[in-house]
Amino acid sequence: MKKEVISTKNAPAAVGPYSQAVRAGNLLFLSGQVPLDPATGKLVEGDIAAQAAQACKNLLAVLESQGLTADNVLKTTVFITDMSKFPLVNEVYKQYFMAPCPARSCVEVSALPLGAQVEIEAIAAN
């Protein structure tokens, strides 16, 4: 199976040795998006809700570069640094991923790249 690397200027550039996304067949594997502003490359200001919104926007930008939407997402994984703030993240998340919702996991981690409070990755299909 051929592996195609996906990149768009509408989402933050990779900050390490990884791709924004990789397509294999009809599946698109999106790397975790932290809340970086694609124009500045810096973390967005604000609380975890503001950061979750930017992470979702970054995922959508990668999806849109491939002619896909949130409706194409099969599975997401949400990483947060404080599980007590999950309700705030969930309120934002449900504005971007509506019924029928993708499968999802959420895990608390001790730290995320660049000091982010949230990171979201996804798997989509067309």
C-alpha cells in the first residue's frame, strides 16, 4: 500500500520529525494537533477551551486540504494535562464533532509539546 504524506499551510507546520497527516488507501491518519496558531507558530492565548478550539481548527484544516470534513473522522484521541478540565474541552469538542460522533479516547498526560494543555489526533476515511 502506498503511503502519501499530507501537508497544508493552513495548519501549523510539524515541530518535529513527523507529518501533519499520512494517507494510506482511503484512511487518513492525522498527527496530534496542539493549539498553535498557523500564522504565528505560537500557542494561542487563553484557557484550555481556547486551546481545544484551536486544536480542532487545526485538525479541520488538515481534513479540508483533502476535501474532507469532521464527518469523515472515525476516531479521535484527546490528550489533556488536567482531567478536571475535561468538561471544558468536551464543550468545545462537541461543536466540531457532532452526531454521529466519532469514537474517542481521552487520556491525561503529564506534559504536552510547547506547554500546551490539550492535543487532539484523528483517523478519518473517505
